[in-house]
Amino acid sequence: VNNAGSIRAGSLLAKPEAEWQEDFALKFWGYIRLTRAVWPLLMAGGARVVNVIGAAGRQPSAGYVAGGAANAGLMNLTQSLGDEGAPHGILVNAVNPGPVRTDRWQSLMQRQAAERGTSVAALEAEQLAHVPLRRAAEPSEIAATVVFLCSAAASYITGTTLQVDGGLARCI
């Protein structure tokens, strides 16, 4: 399971190139390096790779351009490796979480609420108003999806990215 910290927000020019490189090294290249390192071992068959990516790969945002670009690239990688691994019994899939109630989410809400001079509850309600289920996921919901993709119940799924975002993604 590939899962890395978040890429920092920023627009194209506001984000320094060094930050772009650090963020891509953490997430995009981190996933590639780990997968390349274990791929020969996975060739024995029956293996699973699950990439935890993020909704920004399908939902572009000018304020999160590097994250969106890296996530879209990882979605492409997931599908490509699904094709490459299939003849060897390697199933490669991804999970695109939307908002998840983690310590990171709580810190982000607290910081942004303070910057805007509003309450955390009001900001959270505003942020989650765009999510049809009107709530953030619990970490256990994302974990359950990863467990499913690693299980025998998902033996006919490869190259797929599952949106686990409460209906947030607005694409077909």
C-alpha cells in the first residue's frame, strides 16, 4: 500500500520550484520507487498494490495545482500498472479519498478558521457542504476500502481508482 503525506497547496507561480520538487519526491516519486523496488517480488503472482491518492487528481483546483498534477499522474500509473501486472496476477488499484477526519484535517480546519476569523464548526460545515453526504470520511472507511482491494473479493478489479469521497467528485 502506497500512502504518503499531502502535497502542499499553492498556485502555479506562488509555489516555488523547490517545493514542487520536494512534494513530487514525497508522493509521486515515492510511490514509483517503492513499487519498482517490490515489483520483482510481486511477479510471483497473487499480489496487490493499492495507491492511496486523493480526489484532486479528478477535481482540479488552481490552489492545489501540484497536488492535482501528481494525483492525476498516479491515477495514470495505477491504470498502466494494472495492465502491466495483470498477466502476472498483480492487481493494481487506487483509492481517492475526499475529506477524511484525521489530525491533518483538524489542524487544517483550525488554521483556516483562525485565518478567516470564524469557528471551526462553521468552516467545516462550509467545506463539507460540497460533499453530498455532508461529512468527512472516518479513517476506518478509507482503510476498509484498501482492505477490500487487497482481498479475494476484489480479484477481478485492476487498474481502477475508487472514489471514496462521499460523492464529492463530479465526473463520470
